Amino acid sequence: MPAMASKTASVCVVFCLLIFVLLSQRTLAKPTDPHGHQHDSFKFIQHFEGCHKGQNVSGLQELKKYFTKFGYLNYDHSKHANDDEFDDLLESAIKSYQKSFHLNVTGSLDTTTVKRMMVPRCGVPDVVNGTRKGTKKHNRKLKSIHGVSHYEFFFPGPLRWPPTKTHLRYRFASSASQVPGTENVSSKLIIDKKSKE
């Protein structure tokens, strides 16, 4: 019976660890604000609503950093990288962003564009090595999956199972090793069972 107890204990430990991991992930996904307000990391963008090419707006260099971080803008050590001038490169970056997110392509920071830019997101760039992700045609009914509009970056191709796949099979691999000293107990139980037959 000690082998059975060991196996039961291993299953309980694995089950408890699984529950712990699932609950900790759920906790991490919750907003830190107890009232459920959105995170304010991109709130500074709201200040630039209505800006367009030719303007000089205080703080615009932060917006340039935003577009650089997500791959839309590359100044290559230009003098305009750290100034507050709304230049041709910034307008081009905004147009590219608007096209990527299926917004009205204006090149200016209209309300819709600013709202979309303020949505919390991960730090993965949308444009990598000059190649924009999400340019393939896809079902526009799927606007986002858990807040990620460019799901094609993670999952190339359509996000649907083929119609022939209706059952999902899975298993849990045990990572628990055998408890030292129980090898003989297992063998003894098998021998006892065989001898009674």
C-alpha cells in the first residue's frame, strides 16, 4: 500500500501546483487598480490628439519613442529624433500604424487613432526588420484576441481549427519522480498479486 500512497501524494502535489499556477496567472492578469481602471502607461498620448504635420508640440519626442519602440519609426540618428516637431517621418509612421490597425489613414492623430494607441499592450514591435505584421487579409469580425490585434505575429494563418477537428485529446505528463526506496514495495505487490492468481 505505500506505493499507492506515494502515487496519490504525487498526484495531489501535481494537482495543487496546477491550481496554484492557474490562480497566480489569473491574479497577475487583474488590473492593479482596485477600481478596475485602465493602466495609464500610454495616457500621455491623449495630449497629442488633433496634432498633425507641421506643428511643434511640447513632448512630441515621447510619441516618437512610442512609434520607434513598436517599429513604425526609425530616425537613424537624425536631428529630429529628439525634438518636438511633427515631421514627414512621424506622419508616415502614423499612417503605417493606422493602416496596421485598420483605422482611417489620415497621418494625423485623430480621436480614433489616439484611443487605439492608448490601449495597454505588450512591448513586442508590430514592425520587425521593415516587415509589418498583420498585412494579410483575415476575418475582420475577429477584431482582437485578448487585446492583441496582431495575433498573426504569434499564430500565422487562420485562427480556426479545421472543420474535421472536433475532439481535442490531451494528457498530463507526470514530472514527479519515484520516491527512493519504493521500488521493492512495487515489485513485492506485483509478485504477491501474481502468486494469488
